[in-house]
Amino acid sequence: MASLGCGGAVHVKFGKIVKLNAVSAKVATVAAAIDKETGNISYVLEELKNEGRGGIDSYLTAGGDPNIDTTAKAIKLLDNLGAASLSLGNLPCLTLWLMALSFRQPLQGHSRMAQLWTLWLPQIKAPVVLFVYYNQLLRRGVEVFVKEAKAAGASGLVVPDLPLEETDRLRQLTAATGLELVLLTTPTTPAERMISITEASQGFVYLVSLTGVTGTRSKVEARVEKLLKSIKAITEKAVCVGFGISNGPQALQIAEWVHWHYSIGSAVVKLLGESGTPEQGLQAVERIYIRC
């Protein structure tokens, strides 16, 4: 996987690809302007969108790439390289065999994530979105979890197993604390439901780019372009396209459709999990960004 090409580390500018190094300083400046007490991820994405640029998000598994120390180093690396946002979670079912590579060390759910919150979130510039299962919130206490996440510096929350109809209480809590609950829509979501999800989502809308399990793909599903147009026709919110974007051609394809934000998690996790050593994995991730 060391020969991934651009690997998605590019930004969109008026439908064209520009090198990350040319805009990373601006992204860092915008992200650093966030007030950790009141700021949120939508501010960063709105600033980028207003300038005709998209941003890159990277997903990392909490405590498992392949260990918590490497995860912490990867977070700092991606932040320093100019990631517009970072996603952190403990969701092995989202990627099955691929993400399973990063769970070779036992995880302890919230305790591992809490370590990262305490040690790293206050130190990084990019806003962080936490991916968690709803039972993780229930075990900790939903209100307690939300307050702790915000206090640690998180900007957003994604709970993929919580249906839209059951998000009312959580959306109230996130709105009250300054977090943003980001909702997912997929290629198989009915049109009317997609509208409801788009309207209810806080911060931005997360469009899953493929059906089936996540992971590396040779190309982006053709229907994603139509879905992007449908979403952009009904909202001014930023749209993040994610799951399955793992190489340069895919990034170029998405850029041609002029979206605002996309996530590359599969390739990052695969590089960190399959490299001979954690250091080699980090170097491989850095090469993806520098190559662009």
C-alpha cells in the first residue's frame, strides 16, 4: 500500500486539485482560530467552502494503530500535515477485515479514547470528530460522555448505529454543549429520508461513498455524484464524502464533482496496520501527503 499515489491528501479549489502543502498553513490557521469552548467543525469547513476549497479528514482507531502511542503520533502527524479534520473512533464493524488490522491490541473502549482525549485533543489544531457506538455513550452516560468529549476538545460526534428517529435527545445535548452531531446518509438511503437526515445533521453531512463494507476500492461508485448534487440542492452545509476513498484517482474523481470535504480512513489504517513497524507506518502515511 506504499504506492497509493496521492492517497486523497488534496484539497478542492474550483474543481481543480492543488497540493496540500500550498494550503495546509491556511487550514492550520483556520483550525487554530477555533475557540475550544464554543467553536465547532462547521466553522472550519465553512471557511474552506467559502474559499472554494475542500478538506481532508483521516480516520484513526483509538488505541489500535497498532497501539495507543502510534495513534497519538499519527494524530499529531496528520494535524501537522494540515488535515482539515480528524476522526477518532472504535468501530471495527465499519470496515470488517480492513479495520480489524488495527485491533490486534485489546481495546478497552472509552478508557482508551479518554486517554487520547486527555493527552492529545487539547494540543492539536484540527477539529476532531469522534465515531462511537451508542452503547458506549449509554455505558458512560450520554450526558456525561458528551460533556467530557467537549471538555477534552472534541468538535463533533458520529453515532452510526443510532437511527435518525432516536437522535432528538442527543442532538439537544450536543447543541447545548457546543458539540455537533453529524449524521450519515448512504447510496441506499431513500430520497425523503436523506432530506430529513440532511436537515437534522449538525455541522456537516457525512455521505458514505459506497454500499457494503468499507475499505479500499478501485473507483468511487458512480451514484455518488448524483447523491452529492441532491444533497447540495437542499443544504448549504458542508458535505464529507467518506469510506472507500483510498487513492489519488478517487480523490480526483470526487474533486471533479466539487464536494467540500472527504475522508480517507481505509488507506491510513491499512498503512499503519500492515507496515513492518509503527515508524514505517507513520512514514508511509506521511509520504501519501507529501506526494500530493
